[in-house]
Amino acid sequence: MSCAPGDDRVRVTLRGELDLVSGNRLRGRLSEALAASASGLDLHLSGLSFCDCAGLSVLMELRRRALSESKTVVIQDTGPAIDRLLDLIGAQDLFSPSPSRPTQMHAAV
């Protein structure tokens, strides 16, 4: 994981695999990155070669935390592993840059 602070958002790049073990190691670092941002995180996930349900859970938990702080988590780019997983569960819109229906997005989690 690498972080690059911007004006009001932090760019987070993940590489490798996002699963139970790596997700548990990343939770704290992702929380720190979110706390360091004024409006949220931009995730760059094209370097992920694998993501399972535990990894997705880490991303959903991060999103919930961000919403509770009036911030967003936006997936800027993905690879086949994340695209497929988000497509299968219909979660692409939850991480989209458009501020579509915040109350409905909050209820969907």
C-alpha cells in the first residue's frame, strides 16, 4: 500500500492480493489515510491481482467509516479481479465518484 496526500483527498494504491490476511494488516493503515484526508480516499486498485470476500469486506468497512465522517471512498481504477467482484455483487456505484443519493448509499451498506 502506498499513499499520496493531495489537496483534500488521499490517493491510495494497493498492489498484490487483498484477502483475509492482507486485509487485516491494511485496516489500520487505510483508517489512518482516511483520517489524514479532508474529503476521502481515491483508491487505485489496478495493481491487485486477487480480491476475495474478506478483502471486499475491508473496502466496504472503509466506505462505511468514510460515510460516517462525511467523506467518500472512490475507486479510480481497477483490474479484472476487482471489476469482476464489484460487478458480481453490483457494488460499482457504491465507490463511484458521483455523489449519487448519499442516503440510499448509506442504507445499502
